[in-house]
Amino acid sequence: MSEILSIDALKEQLGLKEKNPVIITGQECWHASESPYQMIYSAADGSPIASVQMATADKYEMAVETAQKAFETWKDIPAPKRGEIVRQIGESLRKHKEALGQLVSMEMGKIYQEGLGEVQEMIDICDFAVGLSRQLYGLTMQSERKHHRMYEQWHPLGIVGIISAFNFPVAVWSWNAMIAAVCGNVTIWKPSEKTPLTAIACMNIIKDVLVANELPEGVFSVVVGDREVGQLMAADKRIPLVSATGSTRMGKAVAETVSRRLGKSLLELGGNNAIIISRHANLQLAIPAVVFGSVGTCAQRCTSTRRLIIDDEIYDDFVEKLKSAYGSLQSRIGNPLDANTLIGPLIDKDAVEKMQKSLASVQEEGGQLIFGGEVLEGEAYTTGTYVVPALVEANNEYPTVQEETFAPILYLIKYSSIQQAVEIHNNVPQGLSSAIFTENMREAEYFLSHLGSDCGIANVNIGTSGAEIGGAFGGEKETGGGRESGSDSWKAYMRRQTNTINWSEELPLAQGIKFDF
């Protein structure tokens, strides 16, 4: 494990200050008398890290105006040249990987290895976007009219607004921003007010690349603010696309506001992800996958495993193995920057309260808590946000099980046939990530077929959590339907245009229509 830096060393490497001003498009705007500062505390131990100035409506307006000007320059740069700028950003992120990974861990609370993994996702999406910059392909179609050529091409949208959540404070922004950039767009980022320092650090890294290439401010922007900034972005006609990651409740509000002005929204919202454990499963694979999926990042991933649907033939044996695995983790709960730690804290006490309410509710509905659920106390847990992951025997129809609780509660449910397992699996409002562990080919194919999982992501013999760059990420139903990151998700950041060129000396009409005069 790399040496853990002091907070002062982190600030120096990442260009952070004790009081970080409103940052718009790489330009620092000091207006302390107009905008309040918010102190940011470490999720690991509750210590103050630094304060951040919150943007007001007038600073948001400055960001949009600056981005509009930058778009005029940026869209005229050839896509492969835009890809070169993104390549340089990726190289700069590589240089700052350890410091930025530590800041992610300190500010958000995920363990250091996951903090490094999050920065690696940023690097990977930069690499993906560089290649994509030479592959923004259109199609050529055959015209029904003689001596006509018909094809389609793609153009940038303009400003893309990005609203990100605390649980992936930098990675999900980069999925959007780097692909949007090679497509010719500029971006304005509203990070979670719970994790703004990592956003400011990223903007400091990017600013140096833009300056070195004599590019205008406004290609990439960050506006740190509360819900008002997100509402301004959703309602702003100058922003044709708003990409929002977060709860279903938040996503519905954004979608309603954006659709009212006939804008576009790209939504990546809640998940209620399940793994089916077949009697034909390789348990040496299944147990580690379930444990990581259900407790990694203290279950604060949108792809975290929330439900475990277990074949009744192996249910008792599997649950005993799972309880044993969970028991071995209790000594590994602690400060996320400690190399021994596998489970860090929940983001704040509000998250702890929601977890406790869900545990109480599901037990009132008939569920049985068979392991964990306690809030840890003592010198090492002074923040009151460290919890023991919980196992609950439950019924899929319980109202609490139907909801997503952003905390480490794993619901255990029995099934007797693959058809019943899939029916249970699909019977929730969300549809993000899913998995089955089986070595039975028919079960695996059934799960992946149109008869099987209704999620945007369906895996066989790997868990629900840990998506790779390259595949489109997103889900169905109340997860929002958006797709980010890989595959052809770039099309969401562009507008399609169909072109027909007549190179004949006549003017034939489509469908053979005659209009002579």
C-alpha cells in the first residue's frame, strides 16, 4: 500500500486551500461576502478537511455564459484533437492517482483501494474516449431516388449539465464529461455538496491541461452548490442535456423539470440489485462475490447487492457460510485509510438513521434479523457512522424490501425453481444490476434471455457490483433508462442529423409523388 499523505500534503498536491473559493471553469471567483462557506469533514474520522464556497445563482449564470463562449471554440476543434486533450487529462490523472484516491477515501469514506479504483475508472474512461474520438460514426443509407446520396452525421449538443452523487464523487462525472468532451460538448458539473473537494481537485488538474493547450475557460466547469444549483440546471433551456445520478426521487424531479422544456435527460438512479444463488452454483465464487457486492463501499454503490435469492435446497447451508463470512469481517470495519480495513463508514448519520429505520420496518413486516445491524461505538468509531452489515431473512413483497436502502442490509429470500427466482428478482420497481451464480447452462441462458432478468446489467458467475469501462452502464424502470460510459452511449451526447444530397439535374420527390406546375 502506498504511503498515506497528510491532509496538508494532499492539499498541496491537488491545489486545495483551507478556504476554497467558488470555482467556475477553472477561474477562481472570490466573493466571500456574497457566498457562504461550507466546512467539509472527513467521513473517516469527522475531522475538518477544508471549507468550500457555495455558488449562488449569479455564479451559476457566470458559469453558463462562460461555457457558451467556450463551446464556440471547442466544437470547431476536430474530434481527434479533442481526444488528444482528453488523453493529456488522463495522463495528468495518472500522476495524481494516489493523492486523489486518498482524498476520495477521506472525503467519502470508501476504503483506499476503492478510492484508487475510482480514479482508475477516470483514467480508463479517458483512454476509451480517446479512441472514441476517431469513431463517431454515422451511416450511409440507400436512397430510393436516382443520383441521391443519403447519410447521417452527429453534431455536439452544446452544454451538458452533470449532477453527480456522493458515492462516486469523481468517476461517474468523468464517464459523462470525457465522452461529452470528445463529442464536442462543454460540461458544467454540480457535484454532491457532501463531496465537493474531490471535484475541485479534478478541476485543478484539468485547468493545467487547458492552460497548457491555450484553450478557453469553460470547456470543463464545476459549480459547487446546493439543490438550488441543480434546479437551475434542470430548468435551463441553454443546457440541452442534463445527466443526473442519484436517488429515484431526485431523478424524477430532474426529469420532470427537463421534460417540461423538452430537454433531454440521462438518468442513472436507484438499484435494488439481486443475485440468484442456484443449487448448481460454485460457492467458492459465489460467497466472495456476494460479500463484496453487499458490503463493499459500505453498500453505498448503486450496484450494491440488496437481495439474495437462494435455492431452497441449499438455503440453510449457504446462509451459514454467509454468516461465517460476515463474522470474519467485523474486525475489518474501520478507518478507510487503514490497510486492514475492508468496510468504511456510511456517509453521515442520516444514512445510519435510514438504515436503522429500514431494519425496524422490515422486522415489523415479518423479516428476521439474523446478523449484524449494530452501530459501532468506541474510540475508533467516534463519528457514529460505522455499522455492522446486516443479514435479514425476508419476503420479496415486504414494502421495505421493495425500496432501496443505501446501507449494508442484505435480504435473504428462498426460491424453488429458476422461473420463480426470476419472477422474484424482477418484482421490484428498480432495474439496474443483476446476477446469477450457476454452472447449469440452461439456467444461465434463461436468466440472460428475454424471459430472464429485466435489468440493464445481467451477469453470470460474477456479482452485481464492479462494472468495467467499455460496456454501457445503466438500468431500466425506476433506474431511469439512461446509459453511460461504454458501447454507443456517446450518442446521448450528440444530435443526429440525416442528410440527403441530390447530385442529379432533376428534382424527384420521395414516394414517387408528382407535383407538377
